[in-house]
Amino acid sequence: MVPSVFLPTLIFEIGMGAIMPMIALSGLTLGASIGTAGLLLALLGVGQILGDVPAGALAARVGDRRAMLIAAGIAVVTLLGCVMATTLWQLALAVTATGSTNAVFNLARQSYLTEVIPVGLRARALSTLGGMSRVGAFIGPFLGAVVVYDRPVHYVYWLALACAVIAGLIVLLVPDVSEPAVAREHRPAPVSVRSVMVRHRRVFLTLGLAVFLVGSVRATRQTVLPLWAEHLGLNPSTTSIVFGIVGLVDTLTFYPSGKIMDYAGRLWIAVPSMLVLGLTQALLPLTHGLVSFTVVAMLMGFGNGIGSGILMTLGADVAPPAIRSKFLGVWRLCADSGSAGGPLIVSAAAGLGSLALGISAMGVTGVVAAAALLRWVPRYSPFATTGTRSKGSAAAKDPAPESPLPDQAETHRSPVREP
């Protein structure tokens, strides 16, 4: 899986990680205010949200590999647009489109891994896929700093463009280890994304809500740490060092967590991850110096790191095989919407003069997310714990179990053809 799945994802994410710290600076060079420059960075996430559902539809129509090639090709165009942008609206449009290509690239690899990887290795594979994003986000800014040293800021987009080209070439030249099972079988009649959302609305309104909360808590840490560091009076270089330490802790924990999810069940990682993230965010306003801030930030990185791949793994567990790509597109929309909403809550609270209250509110949200996962994951995923796995095995042997899990048939049944 390394050359065909993880390597192109890592290279593509290095490019995305390189441009993230530079997007706001690019806006400033074009005359944007500080607030507008921050909005430009947010557009990368907005583009990803806008691209989630179309990404699922595209992967279902043309296949995972072709979807990745299309995404890499469009990314080359959008990043070239970032390089050549002379006005803020041109840069904003190019950044948004780049975020959409990232959505396609990631969803296609997630869908492919879900198809071909054995169920007993699923969590490790998807945690590693999520870990590639973390490693890319860790390496990318350092490479970007080297590229823009004594050069204009827009040179970093050339680095990202080169990463997109290399990732696309790897996808084109390196064959996948096997074809997805759905591709070998007779495909059912096409099903619209709307019908997928309606048919599986109970999943999206329950477990999908938990996914939304998880996404909001995980994304908020990237906002609360620099804001609280500024509140404590730490200088930017010190804050950057703390971020580097947190990123290192984050990237070192993804594989062990995947192994635990495969052996013991998803809840043994999902719930602790949310509890650690929630409690550390609640503790953050109580820190008053560099040492306490760094310790809490490292614990926050640990909580986020052990949760690597949990949302992708849960999505793989509950996605119906025949419509997997479209289902996962909506699933990622739930997570990415939360990722966009959480930081907005903290920013709004800071604007109203109560940063500590906003951070504490997200800490409470983390605990609520843990409770929601504990309530809904066993209902829909047969791999929630070793106990639910045993029940799932028993149900598979007995065609008419006495007490089936509620809505389990709805979640895993094949899609009904639309009239």
C-alpha cells in the first residue's frame, strides 16, 4: 500500500501543509487587511466542504484512481492561479478551488482503502492514511520556509504545484495492489446523493452529529492554542516552537491508535481521544505560563493524535458497499462542517471579549462528543468494541437474530433502485 496509497497522499499533503501558513501572507501582499487575510485561509477549508459531496459522486462515477488524477490535474491549475493572482478575489477563488481538490484526493484514497484492505487491518490502514495528512502538515511548513527564504511568498505555491504533479504521476504510474470488489461485481443502478442522504438520514442525524462535534473539537485546537499564547504574552517564535512540539506528538501516535482500534474496538480510541481533547481545552484557560501552556498543548496533541483516522474508520464501518463513495462524501461533509464551525465559535467568543469562555465551551463540547460516540457508535458499527464484534459475528451466523441492533439493516443494506 505504501507506493500506491500512502506515498501520493503524503506528497500531496506536504504541498497543502506548505501553503497553509502562507495563504494569509499572500493576501497581505495583495493589500488585504488582517481580518481578510485570515478569511483567505479559512477558504481552504470552505473549499474542502464544498468539494466533499461532489468528490463522492465523482469517485463513484469514474473510479478512485481517475478521481485522484483529475484532482491532481485541477490542483495544478488552481495552484497556478494562486501564483498568478493579482487581486484578492482571484486568490480567494484559487484557494477555494484548491481546497476542493484536496477533498477529492483524500476521499478517493479513503474509499479505495475501505474496499481492498482486510477488515482486521482497516483501522490501522485508515489511521496511517490520516497520519499522512499529519506528517504532511508537519513537514510542509518547513519546506515552505526554505522555499520562500529571500524569495516572494507566492513561490510556495510552486512547491505545492510540484507536489501535486509528483503525486499525480505516482498515481498514474504505480498500479494499485488490487481492484476494489465493487468494480469487479455488477454495479447497481446509479443512486443520487440526495437519495443516499434521505435513505440513511438516521445515521447522519445521530452518528453524523457526533462526527460533526468531533470535527469541531479537533479543529478548534489549531485556533485556541495561538490565541491563548497571544493572551499569555508569548512571542511568535516561542509559539511556533510549541506548535512544532505539539505537531511531533500528534504525528507519533497514529499507528498505535489504529492497532488498538483493530484489536479492542473503535470506542477504546474514539472516547479517550475526545475526553482528552475536551478536558485539555477546558484546562487551557487555567494555564498562566510557558511551562503549563506547553504541557497542556502537548496533551492536546496526544488526544488529537490518538484519534487519527477514527472518523474515516467509522465511516468505512457504516458505509453501504454499493454506494460507499457517495455515502463517504456526505460523511466527510459532516466532519468538515464541524471543522469549520468550531473555530468560528471560539473566534466569536474572543470577539465578544471572553476568549476563556469560548475555549471552555469547546472543552464541554469534547465531553458531549465522547458521550455521543459512546451512545451511537455501538448502534451502527459492528466493530465498536469486542462485544459488538461478537454480536455481529453471531448475527451473521443466524439469519434471523432475536434482537438485531436498531437500524443496522438500514445502514448496511444495498441501495434500492430509484424509480
